[in-house]
Amino acid sequence: MSVTVTLNLLGLRPFPVTEEVMTFDSGQVPVLTTLIDSVDRRNPGFRSAMVTEAGSLSRSFAVLVNGVNAVFSGGLDAPLSDGDVIYIIPAIAGG
């Protein structure tokens, strides 16, 4: 059995990924960091943009797993399940 998730990157430059369906084999327990590492292998620098030096999710992005902020569901260890949809959106500020 495998776990398939959909990743949507909205407004993230210079990373060319906009939407991608990713499948992880059942030998892995997919968590958010697994997904980030997978994208980083094809888009070097993605992990360093998403993860702080302290090892937590960057506050420069909102990472949503099925509409729930990943910070509140385990951060980088947020579990992923078959059919999950992950949105990564740059934080926007201004007035």
C-alpha cells in the first residue's frame, strides 16, 4: 500500500513546482519533513527555505495539511495520510 498526497505551492519562486501528486511507499511513515525532503531533492534550496536553522517550520510560510496549519498538528512531524492535500503559501504582511 502507498500514501498519495497532493502538494500545492502558491506563489513560491524560484521553485517551479506549482502542484504535484506525490506517492510514498508503505515502508515509509510519511510526515511533512519527508515531503519537504522529496521536493528538495528535485529543487535544491527548498528545504532551507522551508525549515529554520533551529529545525522548525519557517514562519515565512503557512503550511496547511487539509486546511489545518501544520504548526498545530506536529510541525515537521505532522503525519500525512493517503489523499491529504498540502498547501504552502508565503506569509503576507502589509497594511
